Amino acid sequence: MYKAIYCLVLCCIFSKGYASENWQLVAENSPPYIGERLTDNGWVTALTKAALANQNINNDIEFTSWNRALELTKINKKDAILGAFYTKSRTDLFYYSRPLANVYVGLFKLKDRQINYDGSMDSLQPYSICKGIGYAVSEVFSESNGLAVTSTRGLINSLYMLQKGRIDLVAGTKEVGEYWLKNTEKLNEPGAPQVEYISPDLEHHQLHVMFPKSDPDAKQKRDALEQGFSTILYNGTAKELLVKHGFSQSTALELIDFIERSSTPN
């Protein structure tokens, strides 16, 4: 009898330690960081998947609009959302991973249009501004009641509305917007007006993986991902992936140093 109990305990330990999990991830297409048409779905996705694989965690990823991704994760229909900005309001509902990338959020305008923007919210009051539904821009921007802000399903649609003259400005991530402007047929129709990103930035953000607090295991899942990140940063896997995705050796090492030194926000 004791032998049978001992064997049962060993089986349970073995199963817990080595049986793989399968996580359901979700993200918005946000190239060059994350995207279903990018190699390995983008370098942020590649690092995340490698960290999970290190912890014996399989995963599937769904690409959808940001707002739908946010809602699915919030109600625990997905284990985690990739590419999330940190905001104080979201900490009531989510746990965050360490940051994986630095990004800049600001304004896009038509190249031949004069916009008198000096970095203050007051200077934006004369203009109509569009952003993606559920997008975090900046706290100051969100709290400025005097701004004329409308929303679309995502950044591509917002930039298209700008080209058609329906709005004056688009608020969005600099690197993602510039990628879409270069690589989206809809935004490169014959005769389409040129669009440019203007200074100063509205906000500096970082990209995180975000876990819903509605999931009772969310914190443990976040910690497992963190352990995976620590391992791939140490054993050279992260550097190999970054170089594969076009980073120079020096830039890859700088990013690895940033990720290693960073900590979870909550």
C-alpha cells in the first residue's frame, strides 16, 4: 500500500513538473514588434514564445483588433495579451510583465498641412484627432476634456481617415504608424497625400505582456513567463533571436541589457 502511495506521489510530481501547458495569447498587429505576417510573428512575439517554451508552455496566438484583444483578456478568455502599454487604470485589472521594448506615441498629420502643436493639450484644441478604440495615448491626453477625439478600429483606419481629410490628426505609435504607411496598400493609393509624424511626442511607453487578474492563476503565469525571460536572456537565446530579426550585435546587447535590468511594474 505504501509503495502504491509513493508511486502515486511521484506520478503527480512528474506530471506537474513536466507536463506542458497550452496558453491562449492575443495581440493586435503592431509591426515591427508584433504581427501575423512578420517572421515568427515579430521579435516581441518571438522572445515571448521562446520564454514560454523554456518553461514547457505551448501557446497559440490570435490576432485581432486591440479593443477586442483587451476585452477578451480582461474577462479571462485569453491567458495574456502581447504589446500592452502600462497605465494606472489597467493595474486594477491586469498584471504586467517586465517591459520588452521602448516605443513613442505621438501625432501624425498630412505633410502639407500646417499644424500649430507645441506639446500642450491647449494647442490641440482647434483640431479633430483620431485614435484606435481602447488605445492608451497618455494620461494628460485622456484627461483633456476639451479635445475633439474620435475612434476607429485601429491605426490603419485612423491614418486612412487622415488621408481622406476627415480629421486633422492621428494619435498613435510612431514606429507602428510609420510601418503601416510604408507597407499598407490602402495607404499608398495613387495620389494619396503623404503623412508624417510630428514632434514633440505625446508619451514614451514600453511594451509588456499583460495578464488578467480575473484569472486566479494570473500571477503565477506572469512569474513563469518572467523566469523564462531570465533564462533566455542569460543563455544566449534572446540574442540569437534578435540578430535573426535584423538587430545588430551591439543593438541586441543594448536591448538585452535593458530587459535584464527592468522589473515588473506591479
